[in-house]
Amino acid sequence: IEVPVAQIEVDFDIETSADDRVYLWGFLVTDTRTDAPPRYVEFSEFADSTDAAELALAVEAMTWLRELIAANADDTVRVFHYSDYEVVRLRRLAQSDPSGTLDWAAEFALDSFCDLFEIMRAHFFGTHGLGLKHVAQHSCGFAWRDDDPGGLNSQRWFDDAVHADDPGTRAEARQRVLDYNEDDVRATAALRAWLRALDVAASAQSS
């Protein structure tokens, strides 16, 4: 089981609203050259969105990624995600981006994004499927902070964060979404580490 490595490893996950707009781009940045803990970076807009607002948020997120790569020009940067959902949305939004930033990101994705779901599907069969929640919890022992994590639930939390009458309820729902997204990218990182450990163990047994 071969998982690509890089000096800067970025785990990536998006969240979409019930009306199918991306309102949150989440990243976990790990600098493998140091012992510094991974840092979570998010770009979000908790408001009823428009085509222009959704596009602007995507451009902001990918501009940050481009600057991260430029700041580490002498090192490799690779982005990890689970399933092709993020890349499909990126390419779709790129069709409406006059700045070219999302075209750049879609091009960068061709060689430098890694879909861990494809690796899992090539090596494993899951009697309960190969969804990230199931795989990360039962294979590498990762636990989401939320008692009931899930994409559909996150859409309800987003709706509460935007429309709830009580400011406290809105703030609580917003944080719940951010924690959920951060746990998603941390789960992706945990799964990557687990796959690499399997590869090391297999190499040791064969030598």
C-alpha cells in the first residue's frame, strides 16, 4: 500500500449547504520537517450564499493554498482528500472563475492531490462500506468529537448557524460545524498514517 509523501501535507475537506453551495473549505497542514503539531485552517461564510459569494470563497481558499505552495517552493506539497467530491466541486467552480485561480488549482490537483478513497478501494473491501466515518473509526480508532457526525447533520447545523433566532444557538451551531470539519480532515490524516503503518509492517514481514 503506497501512500505518497511530501514535506508539506495538507488534508482537505469541504462542507456544503442544503442548497448545494460550498460554504466551508477546511485544511489541516502538517509540516513533516518539524515536530510542530498540524494546524487547522478554514475559509467559511455562515450566511445565505449566492453564486458570486460561493465563488469568492473558493478563490480565497485556493489563493491561500497557492501562497502556501509558493512559500515552500523548495519542498513538495501534496493535498489529501477522501473521495473525488472536493475535486469535482473545484472543477465545477473553476468554470465560472475569471481570475484563473481555480483553473490553477484544478491543474495542480491532477498531479498533487491524492484521493485516499481510491487507495482504500484498491486494497480493501468493506462489508459496511468504505465511508470515511466507518473506516477511520473502526480501522485507526479515530473519534469525532460530535456524538452524531455526518454530512446531512452538518447541513442542519449550518442552517441553525445562519437562521436561528438566538445568537447563542447560532454561535454554538457555527462552532459545531467547524469542529466537525476539523475532525474530518484530522480523520483523513489519521487514516493516511494508518495506511503508511500497514505498508511499513508489510515491508518488514517481506524482508
